[in-house]
Amino acid sequence: MRLLDDAETIVLVTGSSESARDRERPLAEWLGAEIARRGDGQWGRRAVITGDEEYYASDVLQRHPTIAIGGPGVNAVTQQFFPRLPMLYTADERVWIQGDFEAEQKRAGLWGADAAGTSDAVNAFVIHGFLDRMLERLWRFRSRAMV
């Protein structure tokens, strides 16, 4: 039995250090709840949370749509995304949202100059509609042949 849907389950990645997990895990849990709420109970339309070390150790997780939470100094996935993803939003030189929702692999990086900035980035991702834009690209109706 598959536990994750390759196209619809989103992987939320935090840093793996204890301090990063302590700061970012609650943000990832809140964002995961927002994703699940929008998924309306449909199988696969949810999020799973992992650390950056576990993410890079799994080819399966890396194939999923991904949102990295935390700055490039604490999250290796954000560090990889930073030079590759376009900047979608910035505020006060302390909050950054990067993302590409048109590419085959949907990716986003949410981070701040400090823990409060990262929290603001996660909130802004939802409030300013970036989460909805990502989900619209991911959760289109997929027809399946009936036999």
C-alpha cells in the first residue's frame, strides 16, 4: 500500500538540528494542517514533515512537491533551492518566499532572517495566496480510466 501520492502529497522539510526542529516543526505542523484542510479529506492531498537529512536520504521524498521551511543556514534543502527558485515575496529584508509552481517539480522555500522572520514567511505564504496557487497546480482533476 502506498502511503504517499507522488503528485499530490507535499513534503514539508525543516532543518535536522535540534534547534531547527524546535523552531520550525511547529510551523510545519501548522502549514500541514492548512494543506490538509484544503485537501478536504481526499486521499493523498496532505503533507508529511521530515528533516533535511531524511529528505536527502530518500529518493522517494525528493520526487514529491516540496516546501522547505527555515533559512539556508539551517536547512540544506533551502540552501539548494535558494539560487534556483525565483523570489516571489520579500518583506523588510527579513522575510523571503521563493517558489516555482509551474515546473514539473513544484518547490517553495520559506525563510527569514531569524525565527520570527521564518514564522512570518510561513504566514505570508498562506495569507498572500501562494499556498493556494501551489495547490491549484498540484490538485487539478486527474482522470483515471475505469475498467
